Amino acid sequence: MTEAKTRRRGEELERAILDAVWDELDEVGYDRLTIDGVAARARTSKPVIYRRWPSRAEMVLAAWLKRAPSWPGPEDRGDLRTDLLALFSGIAGQSGLGAARAGDRTGMAWEAFHNPEVVVLVSDKLLCPSPLGHALDGVVERAVGRGELPPLELPARVKRVPLDLIRSESLTRCGPLSRRVLEELVDDVFLPLLHGLARREGAGGA
């Protein structure tokens, strides 16, 4: 057993640990997940884990991000609404709040991503150095290029609205979000917000 603990290095060891995190999360849930349990399942030691992730929350987030869907690419999907839906779906998946899909454990991970210590890390990961802001800027720039919006600069607070909406809605519904809910967030909240900002900026420049 000792030999097995010391043989693996680098990416192989990290992959074994993160796989063990995922299996522990599936078996016992976030509240009962422990570093001891992960170390035993991964056949390693607690100091090895703590050298990589100083807290349980960071370890769980690393395990999720290893499996999370990538951010929507920069390609033009044809219209503002479609771009926003792709972005909202990507945020929901990346933060663990997306709709559960057959064959994966998104629904299981949902519990962890409502723990306050994980929520803070998710916000930091998505907003610093602001991949969410860059993604939204890209969506708006494409919409401006297509003539759907006038030139528009998004305030920093507006750039975090999609994440805040998704997190709040998932807490209210006590579960992952469906495609229909994501469409409602885009159609009923964020699109009107963008058009309202565009009118305000247009009036200010008149």
C-alpha cells in the first residue's frame, strides 16, 4: 500500500485525486466529504492533497472544473439571443448549476455548488480575471456588428448579472436549471436589460 502511494507523480496523481473527489461526492455528498476520505480512496496522503488544494472547497471546485463544459467559443451563432443562450448554458454548466444530463453527475454536484465556501470560489474563478466579462463583451460586440445593438459598454456589475441570475434561480428552485428556465432568464431579464442600457446610452449621447 505504501509503495502504491508513492509511485504516482504529477498529472497522474492529480487525476487520481480528482477522480476520488468525484466518487466521494457522488457517494456521500458535499457536507460529509472529507480530505481523509478522498485520500483513502485515491491511495495518497492528506499532505499531498493539501499541497495542491488548501481547502475542501478548492479541491471540489478543481474536480468539477476538470469535467465542466468549456466556455462558449467566439464564433457568431447568428443572433444576440442565441449567443446569450449559449453563454447562459455555459455559465450554468461551468458553475455546477446547469440542468442534469443523462450519464453525468451534474445533479449530484449541484449540492456542493450551493455551499457558501464553494460559491465564493466559483465567483472568483468566473469573474477574475473576468472570463465571464470577456465572453459578454464578445457577445455584445457581435450584436453591434450585426446591427442588433448600438455600440454599448457594459458596466462591471452588469457583466456579473448572468451568474447572479443563474445562482439565484437555482437556489429558488432547489435544483439544476432547465433549458426553459435559462431561456426565460435571457428573454425576460437579460435581453431587456441590454436594450434598456442601449436606450440609456443613446439618450445620454443625444
